[in-house]
Amino acid sequence: MSEPDLGPLSRHGSELLDNSTDQAPHERAIEVLEQAVAAGEPAAARLLARGYLDQGRLIEAQELLAPLVAAGRDDLADVLADVLADLGLTEDAESAYLVAVAAGDSKAMNNFALFLAEQSRFDEAVEMFERAVELGDTLAPANLARTHLHDRRDVVSALAVAEQHLDTARPTTYCALAEVYAELGRLDEAEQLLRTAIDLDAQQAHIDYAEFLHRHRNDLVAAEREYRLAAELGEPAAGYHLGAFLLDHGDEDEAADVLEKAASWGDLDARRLLDTEFELVAEP
């Protein structure tokens, strides 16, 4: 699916989003993109939704996207589906995913499969991951292997998928195969795969390596180092993982700071942890 051409306001807003690490410039990016939407620039809506989601503003993203998808903007259905899923509107989310999938969007197929797995619809999830893999999605092979491993408890299938799709062009496959090897007790091979994944800039390689070091090596110092590296590099959900690790190991003050920062940038898991379990720790 081709992306709409950027208009001048959309281009400026996109540049602001890409270069904003503080909330004030990010707010300016959102203002520019709201102007771009009002001016009818086709690419603006997806960028504005990204700006809202970076701040966890799900309702505003839904209110922006839902009328556009209803009016025929099928190219926005994948983003709307993710928003609706995060809001817990499962039936509406599934309807939106199906629109995106019908358009042949492999990324939407991968996200829909993750959604199906969260609903414990594992057979459907596997089928959808396989469709995404066939279309060349970069994350689907690893997610397919992990679904076999963690959800179906089928190590044999997980191993077959992970080994079949191991590919430097899809570096998350190295992390998935490492998880399978670790489950089989092949720890040295698993660790080497994770180091390779880091070299290949896999999406959450430092987080995955930290979890391996914590769970399989019982090396808390090295695990914390990797979680901090993940946060420095901006790996997805790094703030949540670092904050949860710090909280579990007694550093409540820093955990709160890390989680609050992550939540302010749209990390929903960090927000949930702050709103639930952290309150229990913070009580006198």
C-alpha cells in the first residue's frame, strides 16, 4: 500500500515529530499536523495519529481516524484498529483489522495476529502470522515462533519456524530463535544469537538480552545494564521494562521516574503499572 504524498504542512510536522524529544516541540508538531489535516493534506492524518499516540492520547486518535476510515480511508484502518484494541473495543478493533487485512497490509496482518493471540484465538493467530510472513513482514516470523513457543507450548513447531526464517534482514528472528534455544537449555547458543541480534539492531534486542540474563543467567547487574541501554537507544517499551525491573528490585523512586516518563510518551503498560501495582508500593 503506497503512502500518500506529503504536503508542506505534513512534511514540516513529520520533521518536528522525528526530531522532538521533549513535550513542547512535540506539541508544536501536533499543532502543525492539525493544520495539515484541516488543509486536507492526505498524509497528515496518519502523522497526527502518531503524534497523539506518542502521548497516549487514544481517544483523540480514535476521534480523528474513525470518521476517515468510515468515509473510505482504508489506508488508515490499521492505525485505527491498533487504537481500538488498546481502548479495549475488541469488536470494533477486529472490524478495522479486517479492513486493513483485506487491503493486503502485511503489517496489519501481523498486528491482527497479535490481537488474536491476546484473545487466545491461537489457531487464527498462527494463520494470520503465516499470511504476513508470506507477504514479507519483518516481524511476523519471530512472532509466529513465539506464539508456538509461549502460547501453544509447542517447542518443536517454534524451533522449526525460528530456524526456517532466521534471516539477517529480519533480525528479530535471532531473538525468537534464542528464546527457543534457551527453553531447550542451549544457553550459550541462545546468548550468541542475542548478541548477533544486537549487532543487527533488532527491534528489542537489548530488552530480550536483559530478560535472558535475568532469567537464565541470574545476572542482575548485566540485565540492568541492558535495560538501560535499551532505554538510551529508544527501544519500544524500554521504559516499561526498565521501570518494572527497578521496581521488582527495590528502587521505587527511580522506577517511578522512569515509568512516569515512559507513560508521558504513550507507553500504556508503564501507565498501567503506575496506576496499579506502583501505588501499592508507594503507600506508607
